[in-house]
Amino acid sequence: MLYSLHVKNLALIKEQEIEFSKGLNILTGETGAGKSVVIGSVNLALGGKADAGLIRTGEEYALVELTFGLENDTQRRLLEEMDIPVEEDGTVVIQRKLMQGRSISKVCGESVSSRQLKDISGILINIHGQNDNQELLHKNKHLEILDDYCVDALLDLPDKLKDNLQKMKELETQLEETDIDENSRLREQELLEFEVNEISEAQLLAGEDEKLETLYRKMVNSRKISEAAFGVYSMTGSGESEESASDIVGRAVRELSSVVSYDSELEDLLSQISDVENLLTDFNHSLSAYIKDLEFDDEEFRTTEDRLNVINHLKDKYGGSIEAVLEALDEKQARLDTLSDLDAHRNKLIRELEDQKEKVIDLCKKISEIRQKGAKELTKKLTAALVDLNFLDVKFEIEVNGSEENLTAKGYDDVEFMISTNPGEAPRPLWKIASGGELSRIMLALKSVVADKDDISTLIFDEIDAGISGKTAWKVSQKLGELSKAHQIICITHLPQIAAMADTHFMIEKGLDEGRTVTRIFSLSEEESTKELSRLLGGEKVTEATIQNALEMRKMARDSKGIDSNDN
């Protein structure tokens, strides 16, 4: 559930902290007091569009912070799968800081992207506004609602359908590529034969180019290397010059050997200089062998150079490495084999495509059967819920019509909500007959039916009372009260019938603070709530009659929820 909302420097709000409760949280206030700012701030914190114009005039930033408490293991598991560090007690803090030109979002102290933020919000809360009502007029939304209802039965079928449909599309593309005329086929085949032969004749070996480049670099620079090596040898090799390192070290060894018998401490020094002499001897032998290997004949040089030219030409033409060239060879050989017997390949693709299409249709059929069964169940429950919401003679149907000519990633079904609110009239598409107030009630009915099938514990309703009044408003109030028994509900309303059902009642009002307009939100006591109900009932003037009406309405609400009227 949503424990609290903290807002700072946002629009007309200087700084506010709202602590919500379980059950039904109602927010009321005068028109223009800033009720929309409350829902807007929640939306902003959950990844809604950020507008620097929302920052309170004169301030550098705006801040919105939501504190949630996880209600079930599913929520915790989903967040942990997203690597969100949930507190041990299940507390999740979402914070968004809005500055000029940018915003920063954090969840439990970790920075997150707007995409991650929306995914997280979808786990914790469901916000319903008037735009959601309008979505009910679109058939795509009907399919989405039905699939959400059938989610437990559908399991992994939608994912399997998506994968198999993708394979079918790939086969269709491959089949289209075989539709070429004979002249085009022959031209492509001739080119492929040349390219395959060109690569094959080179008999490339992986890593060969690196070895040849090393050898070639050595050959090209052999004169410089030879001069340097001979120079070093002359400085270190014995007999090449009177001042070579070997001769000097040799004399040193002989001199020290002649006196070592006079002092035993000289033995270690003699041993060290003898090691130096041995190292120089080994070094000179190795250097001498290296100099002999530097001798390359012209034919070996040309052979290496020609081989490198062949390899580099193929790399430039077919890929940046020998591995890429060999991969290109495999692809070209496969395409050449296809073109060499195009009819057989085409027939093979046709058979594979027919088999794959059957798999897709079979999955669509299974999904459609689940939808049809779910549609009957949902129709029955929605009809009952609509009756509770004062649709006394309603006829509601969910049409599920499938066509194998309409294969999509969502199946082959066309789903549409049909409704009749007048006796004797056949159900017609929802978009043709539903008014704004009816859409609000239909959406509430849907929420009440599917609420138990998801793991979202907090629902927010903004203007759920649009276009309704009187008895219908009371029915909506009762439905919200019923829904709030198992869910936390936060609802903005202007109707006393709905406000009377509140478990916690908040007032939103506009005032002055240091000469500036501010919006304030605060919780009402039972007495204050009664006065606000009286205002909603009778306008600005609160009379004894409106107070009595408010008390009676409050009593009716408590009775409908089974609460003792004497409880506070």
C-alpha cells in the first residue's frame, strides 16, 4: 500500500506530507483548490512527463517522494528480479527530483531509468483517470482487459505464439526471396560460383595472416635488424674486438682467480663474475644463431608478400578478418546450393511454412478457446457488477471472433465489448452508446472484478464520479467501499455520496503563506469530515439541515460497510 506522499516546491505546494491509511482514502476540496496536483505529483513520481514549469516559482527544484509497503511475496519477487534493493520490512521509497532541464529518479536510493520506474509502478499501484475511460472505446483495450483476466489460464501461450509467428514471418521472407526470374538466378549463381572459388582456392587458415604479417615485418626490416645484431655481437662476442665484453669479463675472471687463494671472501665474487661470463657466452651463442636465421632469399620474401596480398584482398572484399571471410564462404556456398536447385529449395520452404503456420494457428486456437471461456466468466461477473452500479436492465456481452486470416502476435481474435442499457434493445458496440458517466461505472466494474486477480494493492481513482449523481452516485460509493475492504483506494471526488464512504477523509484547499498562494492537504477529523460533507451537500453555507443530512449519509455509509455507527 501507499504509506505516504511527500511533495515539495511543486506547483502551488510549498511542502506537504500526506499519510494514507488502509481502506478508502477520499480527497475533496473546492474547484481549483489543487486536487489534480495530488494525482499529478503521484504520476510524476512514477515516471510521468516532467515539466520544469511545475517547479514552484523562485525554487531550484521540485521533489516528490512516495513510500510504499509491499503487501505480498509476488511484489517482492518482481522487484528483486529487477534488482531493486527492497528493505527487509518491505518498504519501498520512490523519489523523483525535478530540476531545470533534467530530473533524477531513485528507488530505495538507487538511480533508475524512466522505463524501469514505470515497470516498478505497475507492480505497486494502479492509477485510473478519465483518459482510461476513453480507452474503453477502443477494441484493442478490450482484448487487453480480457487477456489480463485470463492471464492465469494463458500461461506461456502468448510467448510461444510470438516466437512461432516470428519463425513463420522469417520463412515467408525466405520464400519471397526465391521468387526471382531465371536470368536473375543465373547471374547471381555465376557471381556466387566465382566468389566461392576465389575464397576456396586461397585455402585460408585461421590466424595465418597474423603469423605472415609478423614474418613479413621481420623480412622487410631484416637489414636494420642485421646491422643492430652484428653491432651488439661485436660488442659482446669474444674475439671480435679487443674490447669486447666477453674479453674484458674473461680477463676479470682470470685476475680474480689468481688471488682467490689468498682470501676466501673472494670466492663469492669470483662465482658471480663467472656467472656473468657464462651468461655472456650463452647470449652470444643465441645471438649468433639468430643472425644466421636472418638470411632470407628473394623467393621466400616474394612468396610471403604474395600470400599476404591474397589474404588482405579477401579480407577487404569479404570481411575484416579471416574468420569473417570463411563465414562469408559458408553463407555464399549455402546460397549457391539453394540457387543450384531452386525449385527443390522453394518446395522445402513451402512445406516448412505450411507446418509453421499450422503451429501458429493451433496456438491461436488454444488462446481463443481460453478467451471464449474467460469471456463468459467475465461477462457474468461484469453484468453483476454493473447491476450493483445501477445498470438495472443492462445486457453486457464480450464478443470473441477469430479468423485464420488475421494472424498476429496476440492471436487471431477480434474482441469487442457489447452493451445495452435499455430494455428491448440488442447489445451494440460500447463506443456507440456509452456516455461519460456510464464509462466511469463500467471501468469501476472492471476494476472491482479483476482486482482480486492481480497483486496490486493500491488503486487511485481520479474523477470516477464524472457524469453521475443521485442513486447512481450512491451505488458507486458502495462499490468503492466494497473494493476498499481488500485494497487501498485513493479517490478524488466532488460527490458527498462517495465522500461519506471514506475511511480517511482529506481536505484540499488553497490559501496564503507569506503573501503567496499555496495548496494545503490535511486529514479531517470525524466532525470536520461531517462539515465537509455538509458543504458538498449544500454549497458554501453550512446549515443544521445539511449537517443532519451529512450525518445521515455518513451513517448509511458505515452501515453499508458493517461498521458500528458509534465507532470513531
